[in-house]
Amino acid sequence: MQAELLSIGDELLIGQIVNSNAAYISRKLNEMGIEVSRVTTIGDNEEEILEAMKTAWQHNDIVIATGGLGPTHDDISKNVVAKFFKKRLLLDLKTLAHVRARFRSFGISKMPEINIGQAMVPQGFKALRNDTGTAPGLLFHQRQQTFIILPGVPHEMTFLMEKWVIPGLRTFYRKKLGSAILHRTLLTVGIGESTLAARIGNVHDFLDAGATLAFLPKTSGVRVRISVRAESATKAKSKVARIEKHIRDRAGNYIYGTDSDTLEGMLFQLLKKRKATLSVAESCTGGMLSMRMTNIPGSSKVFAGGIISYSNSVKIKELGISKKLIDSFGAVSKECALAMAEGACKKFGTTFSLAITGIAGPGGGTKDKPVGTIWIALAEAGHPTLARSYKFAGDRSIIRERSADSAMEMLRRRLL
């Protein structure tokens, strides 16, 4: 079974919006054993949409399009779909009633006339009721081929996929969906791609037919994606588990999570399990570490707070660092990092405190302390404070991100 995804909208081509819809739909189809052959992105141009639809329909069992189902003049997808399939647009009274009801639920008694167009459905298509918006999805099935178009708004698309599309495809193709495609991504930090690959060893020694392994470098580590095709979901899960064990046995604690896990999320779980608390003192990261920790719901259980000690005066006043120390060693130094971590730990009364100080650039570097020089310190009540220096490459944002990741990884290692 093969499918192609058509992502429609100028906003995708100009980079205004990231195409998260295609990633979600691809993942869901793979879970069903349907291979996505291609993802095509097209602007709001009738000729280009028609051409993309023609190619996709000729070569695939399933075509799923997203975008262009809104009520405004630039939402042309439905008209183009009707033209491609040579179908008349007819007013669907059930859909119209649903759209009117949606407006009433918002406290708007009179629906704008422009929204009547959202109840127009190509003849022979099934309207998929959208309980999260006003634009229905549209489904057409004939001779073992299926065409579907969904709204581009991610939460509306997700609802329609879960409610209508996935169950519908399982019904249409129940005799063909015997195989399963399964992916699992292992997330690592603090290790480079080449070093990790060397640890894991020759992939031909542990990958059998239907399995692949991909290394996907990111700012502070590498994602390792295991992909498996098998006769059933059970066999696919068994294959993935065997490959994952092989990698974990060799990569060890460099692996911090899987799939959608985050480093801060895993750190939160470790702190919570130990009933420990954390505070931070940040200079060059300007609150990035605090932001990532507080992105987690319930983080107040472990995260007390932090000081953004960007200037030396704040380091002195809020963290109790002596002016003499900064004058002697500089703000970017082991001594200053140690003092920042210990000052934050004392100020907030936490189990642990992390401190980051450095030169994120693009200016400010010297021969002795070039751009990318970072000191990170970890203080723990009743234990010696640890400090480590780093030399990070990249622009300002990458250096800051790597600094925050490295600080969290330092504490994660201590907790493990």
C-alpha cells in the first residue's frame, strides 16, 4: 500500500509555517503498514494543485491532502478537487447545520454568509464532520483508491484523522493491511555521530531484512531511528525491541529517552523520583535553562527558581560573589561558575544548583577565551561543587542551546 501527501498553502512554501501535518500523517500511515511514497508541497495555485493531484492519483492507492478548506478567497482547494474529479459542488444540509451550530456555540447567533461555502461538498464525496472547526474533511473512494482532503489547522486535521480517516482506511483496506511499519527513535546527548556509530558497531551484524537504522545529528547529540517492516505489529515490536537492546547495551547512559521525550522532561522525572529540588544561575543563556524546565507542567515540584546574572553587578548582589573574585579570574572562569552555583544553591535552599557562564558571541571573545568558551558548574548541598569547561562551535543560539543541554546532562549524570 502506498500513499502520497499533498500539503497545500503558500504559508508552507515561504516558511511561515512548519509542515507538522505531514509528519503526523506519515507516522500514522506507517503505523498501519501504509508506506508514504512522497510528500509534495504546493502553493495556492490552481494549475499546480491540479498537476500534483494528477501525479499523486496516478501512482498511489491513497492520496491525503491538507489545507485550503477555509471560507476566504484564497482557500481554493475544494474547488480544485471538484474540478479534478469532474464533480459538481452541492450544498450538504447536515454539514451546514453543523457549521451553524458551531457558530452558536461561540455565542454568534448569525453565521457569516461566507461560511456557507464550507458546507459545499463535491458530488460523490463523503463529508467528515469536524467537531473542532467549521471545515469538514472530504473523502472519495472508488475501485480501491482513496482521496482525502483535510483542513490544514493541525488540531482539526488530527481530530479528523483519528475520528474518520484511520478507521475508514482500515475498513477499505482490511485485507491489504497485513504488514506493519514501526519506527522508534533513541535520543542521545553528549556524544557525536561518529563516536556513537563506532560504539554501536557494524549495523549488518544486528539488522536483518526489513530493518534500517538512521543517524540524525542534532545540536547536542544524535537521534538514532530504528525502522522495521514486519508481517504484523507484534513481530515489528519484537524486532525493534531486539535492535534497541543492542544499541542500549553499547550506548549506555548517552541515551536519555525515546521518540518525543525531552532532556528537561527526563531530568524532571529523575529529580521528582529522588524528591530533589533544583535552582539555576544563568549568565550567557539568559534564562533558557529556566524556561525549558518551567515548560514542564508541574515543574514547581522540583524547580525553585533562578537568577539571570547577566551582569557582574547581579552576580555580586544576588549571588554573593566577591568583586575580587571576578576581578581576579573574570566572569567566564571556573572560579566564577563555582561561586554562581554555590550562591544559587544557598539563596534558594535547593538540593542542586546549576550555573552557566560563558561567551556566546558573536563578539566578546579573546585569544584566551574565544567565542564558545563556556563554564558549567553543579552544586549539591553537602558535596563538593563540580565545574567543567566546554568549547562549543556554532552561532549564538546554538552555543546557548548546547550550554543548556550540557548543564542538564551534567545533572542527569549525577542523578543516575
